[in-house]
Amino acid sequence: MSFTDKYTKVFKYLLPTPFTIAIVLTIVTFFIAFFVTQPSSETAGNYSIQLLKYWEEGIWNSGLMVFAMQMMLMLVLGHILALTKPVNHIISLAVKKCNNTANSAALVTFLTVLVGLFNWGLGLIFGAIFARKVAEHATKQNIKINYPIIGAAGYSALLVWHGGLSGSSLAKVAEPGHLKAMINGLIPENQLAILPEQISYWETVGSSMNIFVMILLVLLLPISMYWLGKRSEEKTINITDNDNSEIITQKKEGAEILDYSRWFILIFGIILLFYVGYKVAIDYQFDLLKFFNPNNINLLLFSLAILFHKNIYQFLKALDKAIGGASGILIQFPLYFGIMGIMSNSGLVNEIANFFVSISTETSYPIYTFFSAGLVNVFVPSGGGQWAVQGPIIVQSAMDLGISLPKSIMALAYGDQLTNMLQPFWALPLLGITGLKAKEILPYTLYMMLIGMAIYISGLLLF
């Protein structure tokens, strides 16, 4: 049995489905809070009920429910946009340059990373479709390739996304009032008063550290995959074209004409895009990094998806394909919000934050945050869910240590995205589109993970 087979077997043995993990983490958090934070004046029964009330408050927290909806839309709209003809045309043009494994792996990685920095949902599906198209091209041209390497390259967006424009934690802290609302009650009033109203994209995505890191990723990941492709074993593959687009020939009557009208959806898309342009120019004075927040990102994605689809019918077909990928967010996020409710209201966040403060220095804290975020992501494979659970700890610890909040949040973002190469939860859409198996791409995603780790640690230490 190969290392990859053993690794996959161990991973499957140790980790159940992400929803089961969320339930287990809820139970574990409940008991840790019970034994660590129970006041001497409270009976076990009363405090158990109190913890359950904290959990319920977290689940139905209206601000966090809005956050879950924002993240769902970000994934779904990105997926819908990836299924449009313009995106497919870009992929088709790029595929013509893919005449061997090395070139294909480098080009797929390069374009997928760039798209992933814009939007994680779009990057995930773009990479998957691109990898599939490369395989179809190789089949038609009788070109030998290493398809699993190409598939791994198509997953590279998940190694960079949280440092980009759609990073969950970065988008939320850019919203006015989010930080204070999240940390309210966890730190003294004097600290809460000096907490910034928001942390803009200029301080996170646009920081010198993140620009340095992202340039290295955009350059070194494709080069590394090219090097790997040059040394890989290639073989002839047989992947057929899975384009199942239907041709509508039946005459449409009445209001149904609107569903299939190109002009109707085109006019609506132009109006939406015009409004986006108006907001960028008038409301944000062409400052794009201030423009990007969850609502504006989703508005832009919606505008482009509407504009690029042929008609409403095709848009809704793409929606049907995309919606399944958001099911995990829909059902798992409330459980993570419940965990946050227990941790915040019981004082468990304070206990954990105090531990990190006691073992950290200004230099070591971002590194500890980076590795802890990577570990948490294995069990909480969602940037948004992880921010809900780990965010308050990071903010409070950074405030207590007097360390840069933007850098601390970026350390979480880097760690969260790093272990996506280890945890195949978000690879499921890619595996479905490419027809590959997790054990086939894992050796190469682990290779990318090691390169990413070196780059992220370098950035955190140098800046």
C-alpha cells in the first residue's frame, strides 16, 4: 500500500463528515466550558442549562446568520459565474497551450490562483472546470499527461483564497462595527474603546506583507508545479466531453418568453453593473479595496453572473448545479455560531486567550496563530466558521499583547487556507467535476501545502 493510500485511509478513519465534526466540537466545547468556567455558586444542573442558553443565543445570533448567508451567496454566485460562456471561453483559449503535464500544471495553477484571489467560489469551480478541459483536450489530441497533477493544480485557489478579496475574516473585519460587536463583553471597556471600528482591506489584503506573500505564491506555485510536471509519469487518458447543454427548440409563449430572452437578462445585468460602477465611483471614490466587503462582492458577482448568462433559464440551471456546494455552510455554520456563543458568554475565550498571551511574544504569536489556525481548519473546514470560533480569541490575545490586529488576522487567514491542501472537504466539487479521487490528488496538494507553508511563515517573520 502506497503512502498516499495509507494517508487517505488514516484520514478517513480519524475524521467523520464535517457535520459530525461540528456536532462533536459542540459537545467538547460544552464540557470544557462546564469544567473550566463553572462558578462555585452555580449548581451543575443550573450551569448546564445556562450553557445551553448561551449555545442557543449563538445559533440564532442575527449578525452571524447574516454572515452565513453572505458566505453561502459568495460560493453559489462564484460557482454560477464559473459556468458562464465568457469564463468557459477563457478556459478554452488557455487549454490550447496545454500540450504536456508541465505546461498544463503551471498554467492551471497560475490562472486558478489569480481567480481564487478574486473569489474563492469562482476559483474553486474555475480550477475544476479548467482541469477537466485539459483532460478532454489531451484525450482528443492523444497527449499523455499526469491528470492527478492537473487536478491538484485546479485546487490551488483554496491555498490562497483567504488572503484575497473574498477572505471571510478579512471581509468581516472590513465591515464597520463588526469587531466591536464580536468582542463586546470579552475585554475591558478601556480596551473596547480603542478597538478600531473596522480594519480595511488596505490593512489586510493590501498590506505590504500580504502583497509580498501573494506575489511569491503567484510566481512560485506555478513554477513548482511545472517542475513537478516535468518529473511526473505521464499516460494516455480517456476523458469525454461532459458538456450536456441542451438546445431549446420548442416555441415559447406568453410570459415564458422572458425566461429565454437574451435581451431581458442583458438589460438587467447592465443596470446592475452600472450601479456597481456608480458605487465604486461615487460612494467609494474609486478606492476598490474599500469597496470590497461581503455585500459588495456578492453584488458584483451577481451582476456578472446575470450579465454573462444567456438567459434566466440558463442562470437557474447553473444555480441548481451550484446550490449543493453551499449545503455545508447552511447546516454547519449555526453549530459553529453556537460554539462561539458558549465560548464567549461562559468566559472560555478569556481562558484560551490568556493561555496564548502567557506563552507568546510579539514574534512568536503570529506563528502560533498560523499553526493553530491550520489545525483548527482540519476540524472546522470553513473560513467563516473558523472566524466565528477562533476570531474572538485572536482579537483578544492580540489586544492583550499589543500586537498588530491586521497581522494577527492575516496569520489566521494563512493558517486556515494552508490545510485546505490537507483536508479534502472543499475538494469535493472538484473531484465530482474532474472524476478524480482524493487519494490521487493528495500527494500533489501536500506538495503545494509545503511550499505555501514556507512562504507564509517567511511573510509573518519578515514583516
